[in-house]
Amino acid sequence: MLETLREITIKLWSPVGEFFSSILGTSNTWFPIISYIVLSLVGLFLLRKFLDKSVETTSSLTLNSFWNILKKVLVVLVILAIALSLYFYLDSRYHIYQEITEISETQEQDFGYLLH
């Protein structure tokens, strides 16, 4: 189950990562992370405003507490989903970085053997 979730997360977030990598190159990894966090916070703010407006327009006083609880649950679920998917995406990027590092280390060792 977690493996399929990891694969889905990689498929969903790889275009975003490729977009930011093409903008800034592969050396700068902080900009995509910071912009992702900022965009997530803006999305949560807009979700909260939307839920507040829906509570104001469609609920009565008896349903107000229900909407507040539902709103809190939705915000927590969105935060958890974003954090989990970001974790899987960054984990996959780290594994790719490790593979590239191992390949470059073996190439350096091979080059060192040629010099002797």
C-alpha cells in the first residue's frame, strides 16, 4: 500500500520538481521547497476562507458547530496529505541523489586506478 502511494506521489510531484529544476538548475533545492510551503499555506488560507463563506451562507446556528468541526478535520487532512506526499517526493529525490553520488564515486575510483 505504501509502495503504491509512493509511486503515485512520485508521478504527481515529478512534473513540479522538474519545473523548478528547469527554472533554477539542480544545485538550488531550497527555492522549490520554500515556494511549495508558501503555496500550500496560501491554499490552506483560501480553503479556510471558502469554508468560512460556506458556513456563513448555508448553515444555521445548530449546524455551526458541525461545520467548525468539519472545517478543522478537512484542514488537518489536507496538511497531512501535503506533508506525506512531500515526504515521499523528497525521499525519492534523495534516493536518486544517492545513486548519482555512488556512480560518480565509482567513476572517480576507476579514474584513480587508471593513473597508477
